[in-house]
Amino acid sequence: MTRLVVVGNGMAGARLVSEVRARDRHVTVTVFGAETWQPYNRVLLSNVVAGTMTPDQVRLLDPAWYADHSVTALPGVEVTSIDRETQAVITAGGRREPYDVLVLATGSQAVVPRVPGAAGAVAFRTLDDCRTILEAAATARRAVVVGGGLLGVEAARGLAGRGLPVTLLHLAGHLMNRQLDAEAGLVLGETLAGLGVEIRTGVVVEEILGDGVRLIGGETVEADLVVLACGVRPVTGLARDAGLEVARGIVVDDEMRTDDPSIFAIGECAEHDGTVYGLVAPAWEQAAVVADIVTGTDKTSRYRGSRMVTRLKARSVELAAMGETHLTEDDAEVVRFSHRAAGTYRKLVIRDGRLVGAILLGATAAVGNLTQLFDRGGPLPGDRAGLLFPGLSGSAVAESPVRMPDAAKVCQCNNVTKGQIRACWESGARDVEAVAAATRATTGCGGCRDAVEGIVGWLCEQEGVSA
């Protein structure tokens, strides 16, 4: 009987365990988690900060699931070393757990800038961080968020949603500069400003003080709560100490196997083909591959990389960015629409007749269909305006569930198609919650919930039943 040990009980580790159990009830499974919490959806932590979700609502698996599926779960137990010769992991408390197969799902940790006073600030990364932030926000007068990437924007919006004055500081010239071009970053900043977030870009933090943040140049931004959202780095120390190959992440092949054939790595700690993915969908795709191989369900299963789609999870701010968003007219065909007063910016980047990048900021019905076109990499219809504005005369884009093909992927995180949702509905699922329970759609970043609701509602209308 195969003994599987998983180090890391976050989104990747928990998904792997559930994927293994869906394929095989006989593999002996032990999972260690450094955090004391049961696994939770880290993608939705900004909703916890905003107060729109509770910690219980972002939980992925509860203790009863482990007992029901014969999985030994050890939350709050840190693995400190790997003995590759005897094939065992050793915990901080001295426990030795033997393995036949070891999967490292150690994730990533928050980057803390090397500036004086940084230890007095709160990183935004874990559920414990959320608790600390919310406790401080209850009595704070002003907050500063350092870092205007995805997490920083979500943290700032969440705190502003609680009525706390917030200043968002960012080193680059515009927000989310890795995913957005300058104009999109400007429109996003103006949208956030309208929601109560003061934006300061192109600034460098020199010191974090007890009453605020001092910038290079001498200016002090007042605050009694400072939140750090300065990026993350893969947790690779365990692998490096064990002598495994580590670059930016733990280096793996198409099987997600390290240079030790008994050890795999998945999620944010893994580096595949030179890329470390910081999104949930790739981690879950990787977990499925490892589950196929470990259980013998499909020994030919391979991970070929993922197409990056970033969704911002912030109330009243709709944003999706995918692919090569920074290309210009010199490199590709670019279709762009901007309406700053409405907080709307839309950009398509097209090369060789295929969508290679897109930015969609502000409410738009085009998100789902453009994500499908980007993901499939197929040829685009000639009507470029119809791509950005579904419903225009002559548009070839499926602007409703009626026109959406069954092969269209609705939930990127869980690889769920419209056809799978239809089949689930035909089996008796008559609301979003039932569809989610059967397919996992909406349980990743949550960005597909409106699309799933639309499909379920349309199916119910065709049947003459109430959704």
C-alpha cells in the first residue's frame, strides 16, 4: 500500500488530498500543515478583511472530511527536514513519518521589505494576518497599505469598505504594473479613489514608524495601521536543505516530479519550465496530474503549463487581466476602449489572429467569452468591436448562455465547462450551491459565479422551474 505524505495543507495540498481520495481509497495519506487552521481559500481573504465573508465561509475542508475519507491531517505541525535516504519527514516535535511518495506543497510567504520598523507592520497573507488586521482596524484612525499589486489593492479596498481612511503606497508608476498597462493602472486608481482609497504611486518607503510611514524625501504618511502587501516568495527551504534542485522555486518536470523521483512539488513553491505560478488554477491543475500519477489512474498524465488569468477580488471593482497585456501596436494588433469617467478600460492584444492578452476593467459581459478565447488560443472573429461589446449587431461572441457552446470553460480555476454544468443540472442540481458541490465551479476565485448563475437560471427557464 502506497504511503503518501503531503507537506502543506493550503489550497494546493488540500486539493491534492481530495483529488487522490477521489481516485483511490487505499493510498495511506498523511498531510502536515504549518498553520493551525483547516485549509482555507486564500484567494478570498480580501473578503474577510472587507467583512463580506467570515473565516468559516472561506474554509475548503473541515475535520469531518478527513475522518470520513481516512486521511490523517496534522494542522499546526511543522515539518522541519526530509531524510531522503530512509524516505521520512521529521517534524519540529521529532515525529518521523515514512513515505513512499512525498509531495511538497509549502506555498509561499509574504515579502517583508528591509526597512526600519517593518516588524511593526502586518503582512497580508494568511487568515491569522486577517485576524490581526481586523483587530487593529477596529480602533485605527487611518491605515496605510504598502504595495499596489493585486493583494495590496484588495487589502486597501477591504479596509476602505469598513469606513477606514486608507492610503495605498506603490513603488511603480501605476497600480498592478505586472498585469496592467499604464492607462489601465490609472483608471483602476481613479476607481479606488472614488471608493475611499488615496493612491500614491512612484513613492519609496524609507521607514515604518509608530504613527505612520516615512517616505524617501522626508514626507510622513500618517497611519496607526500599516499593512504590507509587497509580494510573495516561494517557500523552498525544506527542499533546498534536502538537496533538491531549487531555482526561484522547487524545480519540477512535467510530472511535477523533482530530481528525486519519490518527491513531487505543486503550487506556489514549484517551478515548472522556468515559471512559478502564483494563481490557484495552475496549482489545482498540477494537483490533478500528481493524483493521476500517484494513484496510477493515468500514468501518462502531464502538466504542460497554464495560461495566466488574473481576477481582482475587490468589492465594486471588476477586473480581469490575462496574457501579454503590455504589448503595443509595434508588436501586435491592439484594440482599446477607455472611458475614465465610468471607470471602464478594455484592451485586446491580438497576434496572428489570436488573443494573446486582454485587460477588462469595469463591468463587462465580455469577460467570460474573452477568457475562453484566450484559454483556447483559437482564431478570433473578424468583428473586433463585438469582442469588447457583446450584443452589438454582427457580434460573433456568445453573449448569453444560449449562445455559449458546451465546450466553453466557465470556471477557470476548476476547469468546469458549460457542458458539465448542464449535465450537473440535468442530474438534479437546480441552484448554484448544488452545482458548486458537484463540480467545484465558483469555489476558486469566485469570479465565475455570475456566469454559473446565468447558466443555471437559463436552464431553469427552459424547463419552466424556479432557480
